[in-house]
Amino acid sequence: MNQSYIRRVFNEPKASYFLFGPRGTGKSTMTVHRHPEALFIDLRIVEVRYRFAASPSDLLALVESQPEGATIIIDEIQKVPELLSLVHILIEKKKGWQFILTGSSARKLKRQGVDLLGGRALKKVMHPFMACELQEKFDLADALAYGLLPLRFGYAERQEALNAYISLYVEEEVKMEGLIRHYELFTRFLQVVALSHGSLLQVSNIARECRVKRTTVNEWLSILDDLLISYQFTNFTTRAKRELSAHPKLYLFDCGVYRTLRPRSIGDSETEIQGAGLEGLVAQHLVAWRDYTKEKHEINFWRTRSGVEVDFVVFGSLGFWAIEVKNATTVRTEDLRGLRAFQQDYPEAMTILLYRGTDRLLKNNVLCLPCDDFLRQVVPDKPLFVHE
């Protein structure tokens, strides 16, 4: 793929806003592309960061020289959080300036007592590419192997790019949080979390594998959540008619990052690894769809104590869907078991099974769709699927 800009589906507010998201998701590229005339302050550059850390008031003079209605982009705002109080002052001047404040985490800002402008700026999130953004450049097999981080596109050695991403960004972001005293243990924790990708989150098991306390694991999971490196879904309990599992499910934010972090051993099943990756690829599309869509939607999963499960339940004003993901080229009757049980309890939901085949099927009142086709038509502000 060449380095030409790929249009993002992100709906930009007209007002000032925070744009959070993991490193490499294209926050800076998108904002600069959309606002080529903006005043751009790049706090990733050491000299720039030192300047504003030593003299934050320089921001006042810079912005006040801009015409009314100008756009000001401050990249990686968490590196000099003192600037936020000055941004607050400048917004209060009501000169129509739009501030776009990008960052990989709000955690550091919150830890230092920053109030994120007291609600005067919206909070948005940027995700890896969606298939609808890549269009004909989207390749399911490639996405499963290397993920959809914009950062890795354009590299001939895509795995090397991901390895560098883990060491330069993921690990560095965690170190910057300043809360990890035993970094070697945390590295092991990241590998164990990768093994938990797409599974019920068992904190006690992770603590035992990492040889640390449960409280430590909970704190580390909180760091991953705040850095937007992972997210958790809870069980769908609305009108529950059965006993349900209490544990959440965990996913890493990009399937390429998942595969890079996941340790390998003799006897590993590539089918199992790819199955978790496929489920994670669907999950990251659903999360991006939810966060980019104006109307509010919830994403859950559904699992009974007896083990009957549906991977994703999505509910909101645009629709109600139950989605199961299978890394197989054919659909077996037993693959529909969870969706059929969900149908009994929630007959108003549309039940969808995504698989690796090429045919659209209707089996036992469950719509079976090629996963590739489904991902390509997941577009923000539109229903996930409409049965024609």
C-alpha cells in the first residue's frame, strides 16, 4: 500500500475536543490533513515539549496571534498537562478558536488533577482502520495477520513494524505512567492478557500466572483500559431469564497487536489463535462503529452459567443484534446453539453468524454471513445490518 492519505469516517465536532486513542491510530495524520492551515504544536518533539514545559504561557501569545475561528492542534497534550489551564482561559475568550487536543491517554491528566476543561471540550476516540475506510484495500487474511493500525501500512516488513510498535509505543506508554515498578513482571502480564484475548477475564488466574497479587492485576488492567490498549464487555443482563456468567470478556484493541503479544509454544493451534483473532477483529470494528456513531449503543456478550454463549450483543436506537463469530468455512447446526437460545429469550433481536465461507445463508432463522462481507459494510451512523 502506498502512503496516500486514507479518508477516515470519524465525525469531527465543530467545537473544541479531545481526541484520545492508542499511538499509531492516525490521530495526528487525520487532524493535520483536515486542518492544513491550523497552528500545530507537536509535543512529541523534545525541543517543543521542553519549551512549553518551561514556559506554558508561550501558548497564550501564540494563540492570540491567530485570527478568530482558527484551529489549534496540540498533539500529545498529556506530555505538558499544564497547558490545559491556559487552553481553558483561551476558550473562555470566546473568539471561536477550535482546539483539538490529541493524546494516547487521559490517565496522566487525571492523575495530575486536570479536569479536562470542565466539560468545555468533547471527548472522542480514534481507532485503527475500519474495513469501510480501506475499501478495496481491505484484505481479511492480511488484517488477521497484521491488524489494522495505520502505523503498520506501507512497511514491507509488517511484522517488524508491529514488533517495533510494541517496544516503542505500548511498553513506553506504560513506563511513562510511572506506576510499574517491576517491568519484567508487567511484560509477562501483557503476554498472559494476550492469551485471554476474546475469553472470560479470570483475574485470579492471571495473577497466578504472573505471580503477583490480584490487586496488582486489577491495577494493570486499569492502565491498559486507560491507555485504550484493551477493553472489556460485560454480560447482557436485560430481562435475563437464565443464570448468567459474572465475568467480563477482554479484547486487545487491534488483532495485529494481539498476535504480536501472544506467546507461542509447541502444540499451539493456529486455528485457535486465528479464531480469537477473527473475533477480536469483529470486536474492534464494533467498538469503532459504536464510538463513531452519533446515537448511543451498548456492546455486550451473552453467556449463561451452563456455557451457552453469544459473542456480541449490540443494542441501541439503530437496532438490536446478536452476533456469533466462527473461524470456519462451513456452518454446522451446533454453531447456531447460542444464537438459537438467545432467540428464545429475545425474539426481537436479529441473530447473525459470521463465518469464513462465501455464501449468505439462512439456517434455523439465523442469518449466516461471510465475515469479510459483514466487516466491509459496517459503517458509522448506519445499522450494522438490515435484512433485505
